Amino acid sequence: MSVHSEIKKITTETLRKMKFDKEKITMLTAYDFTTAKMVDAGGVDSILIGDSAANVMAGFETTLPITLDQMIYHTQCVVRGVERALVVADLPFGTYQSNPEKALESAVRMMKEGGAHAVKIEGGKEIEESIRRIINAGIPVCGHLGLTPQSIYQFGTYKVRAKEDAEAEKLIADCKLLEELGCFAIVLEKIPAALAKRASESISIPTIGIGAGPDCDGQVLVYQDMVGMNQGFSPKFLRRYLDLYSEITGAVSQYVKDVKSADFPNEKESY
């Protein structure tokens, strides 16, 4: 039997079962082949190709500028590096909000060209028809509520969302709506922990939190933040497992010294 046939792939159904079994779900972002291979080998349940690629990979201030073509490219790269994890790709800003036909077309391209296993889109009641159209076409959808970065200019801030009763009640209603529409999971971003707990208990599909406390059914972080490649970004919810920024700049600095001093390459490193 080949090694590949022994690997049990994670599916949307696996995530639902994990919630039922009270087993926490793990998700990390990846935007390229090499990172995806490492993240998958580390045993993560799901890999998100987030539109945060706009910030992390391209240096933009917001997630808004990234295009569908660019997201498809990142997704193709990730899919080639994954053997086990469920691959979920963000549909970027402007590719699904305007009308359901465009939303379906975007999702089909992401699955067909990108090779994603599912798509993630931001919003609730406002994009109901788009979600319905995509799911009816047989494409799995992960919802995203709370702080929705694509709406940053509407919010005007990246602060915690749904602190007020009206917004909290809308979030719970949106969670229930997304479940009814057939979404397989919902990302809850930067909302009070107590509200995330309430939301998670009010639906049978998994919730995956980022800055939403310990009671979500799973957690997601941006890989580059988690391994400490980014400096100057340290929100309360972020736990750094490495300080790769220092490690990498230190290694580069040593390489520069070794080349300048003619220490590299040495005799053993030459043909």
C-alpha cells in the first residue's frame, strides 16, 4: 500500500464530526507550496488561503486590493503542497457581494482553477443569496462573521465587534442563517468570548475563532504571525510560537559575513 493511500484526508464532514465529538479544530493560513507542505505535515486540520495574503505576501494595508486571479494563484500553490488538510480559500472583496451570479462564477473559478476544497466569504443576511447560489451548486462554504476585514472602511477600525446588544443579536441570527443555508463552518473574528460561546452553542456547525476566546470549536491564526515572522503586529489574541524574524535576519547576517570574509564557500562546499 502506498503512503498516500494511508493518509486520511480531512473533509467538511470531518469538521462537523469533530464538533460533535468535542474535538477542537485547528486551522492556519498558508499562501505558498513550501509553507503549505510544512503546515500540513505539522498536522493542522484545515489550511486557509486567506485574503490576508494581501497584507502578508503583498504588503498592502488592507485585504481589499487582492484580486481573484491572485487568490487562485496562491490557492494553486497551496493545494500542490497538501496531502491531508482541508483547503479553504477566501473569495476576495468585490467577487461575491454585488450579485449572486458573480458570486457563483467566482466560487466555481476558485474550485475549478484553484483546486480549493471550499470557499470562505464574509457576511450574513446581506449576502444570503450569494451563499445560497454557491451552496446549491455543490460548493462548500465557510462563513465569516464578527470583524470582517473586507468591510474595514465601513467599520473604520479593527477593534472588537459585536459589543453592543443589537450587533450581538444580529451575529447570533446570522450564525443561525448561515447554518440554515448549509454552510459547513463559520469563522468568528474578534468578538467577545462570551458571545462566541453563545454563538457556538446555538448552532450545530463548527465555529472557528480568531480573537474570539476559548469556547469556539476551533482556532485559526495567520501562519506568519504565529511563527513570529512579522514584527510590530501583536494583538491580544496572538500567541507566538517562534521568533523567526530574529532567526532569519540573524542567518542572513551570518551569510553576508561569511561571503564577505571569503569563508563561504569553503573547500568542502566546492567542486
